Amino acid sequence: MATMDDVARIAKVSTSTVSHVLNGTRKVSPATVRAVEAAIQALGYIPNTLARSLARSTSNTIGVAISALSNHYFSETVHAIETECAKHGIMMLYVDTRDDPDQELRAVKALHHRRVDGILLAPSADPQHLALEYLRANDIPAVLVDRLVAQGFDQVGVENKKSSQDLVSHLIEHGHKRIALISGSPGLTTTDERIEGYRAALDAAGLRFDPALLVSGESSSEPARLATRRLLTLAAPPTAIMAANNLMTIGAMHALRDAKVDVPEQIALVGFDDFDWADFFIPRLTVMAQPVKELGTRAVKLLMKRIEAPDGKKQTVRLAPTLRVRNSCGCL
């Protein structure tokens, strides 16, 4: 097996020069770089990445702490993150937080103890923000993903308020005046922002907000199914429903089918989040689709930049979702 000494001999340079070319630790002339790279290719030399990372006090590994096993949206986000990491030769360690504050803190500590270079975190609804405080206290490079909750961190998410407002306005434009919102888990910024967008659309249209039409689906399918059943028992039930994530859209659909309510003939249904089979439902689901691939890509790039420049200015990136109109809103 070829060694660094072999590369240096073939390239007619010192071993330290080969090291500088591999690690980028000193400026080397372009001619020397070409000679070293040619020797590496000719010999089939494979650098010792562990030794290189130890010398640079890095592991070339990032941690991802996101509740992805139960939510297709976050599963797609993790896949996008992994794809972007692979492009840069970065290893990814993943821990599911289950959206539980205690598990979230354990996940962040476990990743830190494994000497990851930085962490991507979708924060839970922990009012004490213990995981965030741990990241701050230990000066861990971190980027918050999807749920933008704190100053002092790089963050990447979507325009929740405007997107929700646009989705509800779409229903209003088609004549709906009693529109219900099945909101996510209390305490999440995504929940709060999507409620703000819902209410902003009602205000803009001069429609009165009815508290009975705002119900929590706790970001999950079964609670959303039960919340939809309650909406159907109202003396004046809604003519349209917006579900604030993909799992709650499925739960609402189940409740409507159980009650033999036709969508969209009797009640229109729209959701926040697209997913693979949304276009195969009957009716096909109208949704606000989040840019999952771009979200994962931007999160990794922000974290790489933070690792390289720990004291740089923090950034918050907001991405715009796309309204995908299908049948469930009654338009097509």
C-alpha cells in the first residue's frame, strides 16, 4: 500500500509538502500541487482521513438530531442532508429526538461526546430550551432546521406565515367563509407561525375569527383525526379545512371518510407539506409544498460555514414553499 513518503518521493517534494497539499494547511505553488496530485493518482494513494482529522482537530462528521422516524417530511429532510453531506465527503451521525425534550438533550450530548464537528437540530417544543442551552454552553457549531426558535444560532426554515396565509386565501377565493385550521403541537414556532398566517388571511378577507374552528392536531395523525371529528359536530361545521402538516392531513382525511363526508363536494381539504402519495389520493390533495431538498442543502452549507468560521455573523434563511393545486380544494 502506498504511503505519504512514496507520494513525496514520486513528486520530488518533502513529506511535509504532501501533508500541506492534502490538508490545505499552507499555501503551495500550483505546479507543486499538480505534481503531488499526479503522484497520488499514479500510486493510488489513499490518505489517512482519521490522522488528518485529528491533526486538524476535526472529525469530518456532523450530527443530526431530528424527529424523522414518525414524520415523512423530516425523513425527506434527513435524506436531503445526507445527500449534501456525501457531496462534501462528510459523514453524518443521526439520532431521533422523538420531539421529546429529554431525548433531544440526550441526543445532542451523545453527538457532542462523539466529537462531531457540528450539529443540525430541529428543536422540540421544550419551553426551557435545554438542548439549545447545551449547544451554547459548549460552543458547538449548530444550525437549527425547520423550527426557528432562537437568536444566536444559524437557522434555515420556510416562510410559514405567508405560506399559510396564501393557502387559506386560496380557499377564501373559492367562496369559503368557515375555514378550520388543524394546528400542530403547541410550543413549536411552526405551529405559531401557521396560526398567524391563518388568522392574517381571515383578517385580510374581513372574516371573523371563530375559536371553535381552530383545533390542535398535535402534529400527528390520530389527534388530527379526533380534532376533525369534533369539527364535524359543530352546529355550523366548516366548509373547508387546512391541516398544518402532512400527518394531520392524513388524519383529517381518515375522519372525513369515516363520516362519509365527500371531499371536496361537502368539505374542501388542503394541507401544509407535500408527500409522495399526495397526488395519488382520491381526491388528489392540494398542498403547500416545502422545498425539502433545498432546506437540507442550505442547512449543511450553513453548518460547514459555521464550522470554518465560528465567530462569523449568524444567519437566518427563509425558503418559500410552493402551492400545488390539485382536486381536494375543489378547483380541478
